[in-house]
Amino acid sequence: MTEKAELLAPAGDFDSLVAAVQNGADAVYFGGNMFNARRQAQNFDYNDMERAVKYAHLYNVKVYITFNILIKEREIATAIEFLHILDDLKVDGIIVQDIGLIVLIKELFPHIPIHASTQMTIHNLEGVLALQDMGISRVILAREVTLDEIEYIKSNSQVDLEVFIHGALCVSYSGQCLMSSMIGGRSGNRGMCAQPCRLPYEVVDINDNTIRSKNYLLSPKDLCTYDFLYDIIDAGISSLKIEGRMKRPEYVAVITKVYRQLIDTAIPLSRHRQDLLQIFNRGGFTSGYYFGTKNCDMMCHEKPNNWGVFMGTVISSSRDSVTIKLERTLSVGDGIEFWIHNGDSFGQTVDKIYIDRNLKNRAQSGQTISLGTSRYIAPGTKVYKTSSIDQLEAVRKTFRTPYASRKIGVDMLAYFKIGTYPHLTIVDEDGIKVDVKGDELVERAINSPLSLQEAKTQLARLGDTPFLAHNIKVQLDDNVFMAKSELNRLRRKAIDKLIKKRIEFFEMVDKKKVKDRKINLIGEQYEPNIKSKLSTKPKLMLYTSELNLDKDVIDNIDGICFCPTDWTNIHTKDIVLQVERYKKYNKVVRIALPRVIRKGDVDFIRSLDFDIWHIFDEYQGGNIGTIRLLQDMGIDNIVGDFSFNITNSYTLQMLRELGLQSAILSPELTIDELNDIIRRNILDCEVIVHGRLPLMLMEFCPFGRNGKSCNMCTIDRGVFLKDRMGIHFPIIKIKMARCYSQILNSVILFTAHELDEIAKLDVKYIGIYDVYNDGDLEMITKLYRYKLDNLGKPHPQYIEDIIQNIISRGYTKGHFFRGVS
């Protein structure tokens, strides 16, 4: 095993913070009331944050603040103010999703460590190296990265790596999910995810009118690495992260305590596995992606919330009671749930237990009991224990006060000399020392002198403090008199001083304050010049997975972005011929790499024919690692994909510094928000105005439950994800060395009838996103071509007919006019 890894625990409120610290966390992470990806948690206001940081630092527990959402242009000033607050609080690191925020932190607060959030979707060595070169202290890897990939990344980089070891999983690559945003206007990139993945779906194939699978198809079980934690540590991970800022303090306490014990002793215990299951699970646990994609056991298909543990089966029932044969202990106060056969469930708290008509507080495994119910429960119904009163009461004791469980050892040395002030020295286990003197001179006793044992006993009464006395030495004259109240004051004075000194000792040091640079930074260096609207109108870019386009389509567009869905079927000669054909028509030709490129994909890309990397005018990448990969291959004409989630000009600033020539702005912005960015002279920008936008990008394959080899996969057009409202979302596969599933929106983004307003944006291209080959491409391109060429003019009836035809089939304006929460 390598050096001891940090155990990092979540805190959604102060009680959870105390639970984490008291149960052994080395570090905690939490968010303020703004700018964090769990905006629906209670979170911390300024006073709570100040109290929390000081409390954690008292125990030498590091504090990382989640600043892990996208920042809009008009929020920059507020974001900077919040950064100043965090700097004043002396936090130990800031977790960041928005790469524009990196610019601000590095310029204003270069002493504060930056942690790249898992929302950055960093999943390969190239991405880690790029962030390492930018001065990032830690990279939180995508949950999809395997142990083998972690070992490869760590052996070829120096930056600290962090991974999740327990808790809820997202089915989509984090940072690449727009489903909640596009369906309900609540953005996961802004901390307001509505979790549509936890709803029931069907996978339907309209080609043969079959249902391939159904139920909670996108709802993963919770991750649990208890049985292979040391494999993760040995892979070189610096920080082991528990997910759970939306969970209650008892959950945080249990999970932290169990993993603390395992890290410290390397001895797994079956009772600890049971503790993990009892506090929260969704049909058991999954090992996630650490050993690859295991489609058959990763999802919890029956129900998306807590299962608890199986307790027994109803063997008989009446209108208001049931008889159950127990398979585990049950106590009054436990929570139970009956699983009704039709998929319904019914929960209650156990208030009475009867065994042979005798009232009991507890029943053991193997016993038959009777319980009262408020509804009829059929025999054969399974019963689960969803909460254990014994577990909850036991774990609550660990954080019933802020100093309940975790004690800091101290040695004490006291001097009581007649005619002098009493003196007490305390040295803690970290070598931090304090000296204090009493306020009253030590007197000679007339009667009842202070004994050595009495002095030690009084000094040892540390009570509800963070300290525990290991050794107490007292030197006192004969016949010393000291009131117990004076001894208590002396002890409290020393303890208060030690608390303060410990907090100061473990706070970040050697900070170089640069607050006075704020005005210069925002007003001069990084406040880009406002540029006037160019006289030229936007050009029309077509994003397509097919290069063999009809001449009528080619005539309507200015550029083509080839977005292959199956890279394994790329034929260089055919591509070269098509690209040369388009160039003869004076069209800009671009190729887009997948948004996720894992190690196997990187090797695949490097093996492709030389001509692929020289025939195109531009190359589109959607991840920091992709930029580095392209640059390693000598390519510098790079365009940033919408997957960079660009919502402010500082992100453009960073992308320009990384070498990009232009970028597609986030589809989650309104026209006004887009204009806030575009009007600053940073990079050429693009916006997508038409097409089925990708909602999720998944490593998980919704078709893999049958266990068949991927070589036998028959998924093609016509396969949809159907929700409970009957709405169909197309699913496509992205194939390279690996295979990824992409869920597209159920309706197309359509803005041709609003193009007069959108075209006022000073963008280089507006984009038609037709990767799904959806509909009559000649008609669509003809419509947008006409609207672009006749901005502000009435359109003829045939154009109106096209518009109404599309509207009648269902559409969305995206976020151009509504924005996101």
C-alpha cells in the first residue's frame, strides 16, 4: 500500500459536518448558499461557513468548498466577492467546474489550491496533464474511469487524484447531462438537477414494435468500494470521496466511520458491510466502473430510492395486521416497508411488536411476529427494514455534541507555588503548546490543602471539549490552597487558548493577499474590450454524421462539421474525396471528435491514417484532454464543442490561452446571456439553433442487460427511450475503441421563426445539429438559408409552410428565451 489516502466526507449542513469530523474524516467538502452543485441542500451561509471552517481546522480537517457550477457573465462580480469570502475564511481548496473560474482564482488568489470537479469530465491522461500544466492541485476523475486507467494516469502525472468511493452515481458523464435542463429548465450544471434519471422508462424499438427493457433503466445502484478500497488506494489515489451532501447526518456518520475503520486497520468486517446496506442502498451496491462496464448489475430496476435490508415475508394477514417470519432483528422504532406485488410499496414505523400475543420491544431473526398495519397487506409480500433505530441511536451518539467522539490527546503540566500565580502548560498530540497563568496568587492553606490527586482530577475534567488528557503532571508546594473554581478557570483558559492556536496552526499560511488587484484585474487586464456588431451576418454550419451530402444541401450551407458516430467504419479515402469535393464548393470542412475519449480511444485516434489529421480545415474537441491530444498531433486549428459548457467570457479567455480558435457556446444560455459573452473580444463564437440536442452521454449501455457481446449489438435508428408520459427520446451509439450511448432530445430545437432576433448575435456560425439525420435536410437547410439571407424581411408562403410543418411535429426553442434555473 502507498501512503495513507485522505478520507473526504460530505456536509450538507453543520450537523453533517460534525458527523463527518467526529467519525474520522480527514477532509470535508460543502457549499455556500450559491455557486455549488447541490443548491437544494441546506448548505452554509457566511456565519455557518466561518464556524464550520474553524471547527474543522481545530481537528486538522481540511475544508474544500464546492464552487462547482457554471458561472454566467453577469455573476462574475458576485463570484469574485464570494472568492474573497472563501479566502478570508482560509479554506484549503476550491472545487471548480467552470474553467473560466480558474482564471479568476489563479490571478486573484494564486495561493488557494484548485480542485478540478468531476463536472469537468476529466477522463484521460491528456486532460489531467493539461490541468496539471495549468497549476491545478487536484483532479477529481470522472466516475467512469477504471482502476487500470487510474494507474496509468497516476504513473504518468504528478497532480493529486481524487475519486468517489461510496454513494449515488450519475448515469451520465458528469458535466455532460442536459436532460433536466432541456426537459424542465433545471440545470444540473447549475446545481438544480431534477434527477430525471430516477424515473421509469422503457427502451422501445419501433422497427419491430418491441419493448427491449423497462422500469428504472437509468437509475444506478449506489457505489460501494468497501471490498476493494485498497486496490483504489494502491492505484495512487490521494483522496477517497464519499458522495452525500443531500443525505442526513446519520448517513454521513455511518459511511465515514466504516471507511475510517477500514483505512486504519485494513480489516474488512461483515457487520460494517451490513451497516452500509442498512443506512442506505438501492437494491444492493455496485462496484461502478472500476472494473469496466457491468450492465447487468449496475442499475436498480425495481425502484429508485432506499431499499433497506430484507427482513422477512408476510405469512398471513388480516385487515389491520400482518404476521411475519423474521430473517433479521426488528425493534420498536424501526422503519419498515412492504413491497406490494403490483409495484406499489407501503412504509411505516414499528410501534408495537407481538410474539405469541405478548408485547415486545425487540424480536430476533427466526421468530414469528405480528404487527399492526393501516391497510391490508397480502400474504407473500416482502418486507424490508428501511431504518434501524439501534443503528441511528448508536451513530447519533458519535456526534451528539461537536466533541462527542473524536478526542485530541494532550499532556498537562501544572505548577502551584505559594506566592506565585498558578501556571499550566498543555501540549497536544501535534506538538502545539500553550502556557497560561491564573489570575490569583497561590496561597498557603489554613486547612484542607489541595492534594496532588485532587489537582489532577480537576485538570482532567476536559468534559465536552475536543481534548483528552493522556498525562498530567502537577508540581505543588506543601499546604497549597487553591479553590476548585480557580483550577477550573485555569483549565478553561488553557483549553480556549489551545483551541485558538490549533485553528491558526492548521489554517493555510504564507498567503499573499492580492485584494487590491481586484479593480485592475476586472477593469483592465481581464475585462475584454467591447466590440461592435460586425456588418456580416452569421454563416450556416451543418453538423452531420454523414459526409455524402446532396448538392442541394451543400448549396445552402457555409460549412460542414463531420460528426462520425461509428469511427470504426471510417474509410480515409472516401473521406478525403468528400472533403476535397466540399472544398471545391468553398465550404469550410471540420471534423468533430467525440466528447469523451478514453485511453483506448486515444490509442485508436493516434493509429488513424495520417490524412485524417491534415485534410480538414478545422478540428472540433469537447474536452481539455482532446485539445491536448490534437495539439500533440500537430493540429492548432481547433474549435471548442458545446460540451465545454461555456457560460462566461473568462472560459473563452482560458480556451484561447489553451490555443482554441473558436468555440460553441452553451445551449443553456438566453440570447441576452449569449450576447454578454459574445460582445467581448475573446474568440469567434458559434451557437446551435436547430436539431436534436444530446441530453445524456453514458458509459452505461441500456441494451447490455442480456449479456450479449457488443459485437452482436443490433442497435440502430429506431430505438428510443420512452418515458412515463409516452415521450420518445432517440438513442444513438458513439463507437470508437469503446462504445458510448447518447440520448437525444425528444423534440428538435427549432428557431428559424426567431432567427431575426438570434442573428443579431455577433457569432461566426449558427449551427444545424443533424447528427441524428432527422427529417428533410434539404428543406431544413433551405429554410435557414433563406432566413439568414433575408433577415428582417417578410417571408413567402412556402417558407411559412415549412415553418408550420415543423412546428406541427413538436419543437422547442431551447433556452434562447427562457433560460435555466
